[in-house]
Amino acid sequence: FLAVHFCGRCSCPADWFSLIFLFFFSSRRRHTRLRRDWSSDVCSSDLPVIVIFYLGHGCLHCAEQLAAFAPMTEKFKQAGIELIAISTDPIDDLKQSIENYEGTMPFPLVSDAKLEVFKAYRAFDDFEDIPLHGTFLIDGSGHVRWHDISYDPFMDPQFVLDESQRLLAQPGIASVAVKTVK
């Protein structure tokens, strides 16, 4: 498993293995809780995050999903929520996703070509032996608060933003000042 950041917004190290490893695998209950003790210019350690699992640059629906979420990135940030997308593409092919996107990708794309994170989050069909599309809301303490896993990508970023704000505003949810943004 290797992940590389290609957002073009910062000078992050090319090897994100330790970053993603800490993010996804350092908790014993990795299916329901993520340890958020990593730090970088990409995502703040205490902020909730939307994680998009997508099937790489060859999937037209995935490209449409990324294109739907990209213009909403600022609204998510205003609400105190980060975005990250995890691809099935190997690192070399991940660059193609960036090249296909018009402009600068406003959130990081990382590679999970071995599908380890896809499988850990059950965004994988064991019977068919294929990865699935997934969209997850993970709160600031690392708990999965909402998810959609399907053969089709979740295409409504406004719903994800609204539902994230609703869920993160519930009493007892560890989160950092999530704001309501329309």
C-alpha cells in the first residue's frame, strides 16, 4: 500500500505511506474509528473528513463524482470539513486523474492500488472480487458517522454537506466547530 499526494496545493512529501497508515490503520477498531493523529498541510488532525473511494481515472462516473465534489470543497472547508479521495489507480495512473481534471484539484487524491483501505472500509465486493465506490463521513475523533457504498458513486455533494452538518451537530459528537453552510 502506497499513497502519494498530487493536489498541487502544497509541497507534501511524495511518500505518504506513513501518513495514510496512521490515518487508516492505527486504531484497533479501524472499521468504526480512525486515529487522526497525523498532521500535514492537507487535512487538520481534529477536523471531520469526507473520504471518497473511487475506481480511478478510467471510471467516467468517478470522474463525474470528483467533478461534482470539487466545486463544493470551499463550502466543506467553511463548514470545518476536509475532503480526500482514495483511488484504485497505481501512483503513475493517479496523475492521469489530475491531468483529466480541468484546473487544480482542490483536495488530495491518494492511491490504494492494493485495495487494502478499500477492503478495510468494506468498499469492496468479496464475491465479485472488485472494489466499490464509497463515500464516508468521519468525525474529528475518527468515528464513521455516515457512509454510502455502492456500485455507483454518490453524486450529491450538497446532501453530503447537509447531512454531515446535521450529524456532526448531534450532542456527544466529537467535532471541531462544524458550521452550517448553504
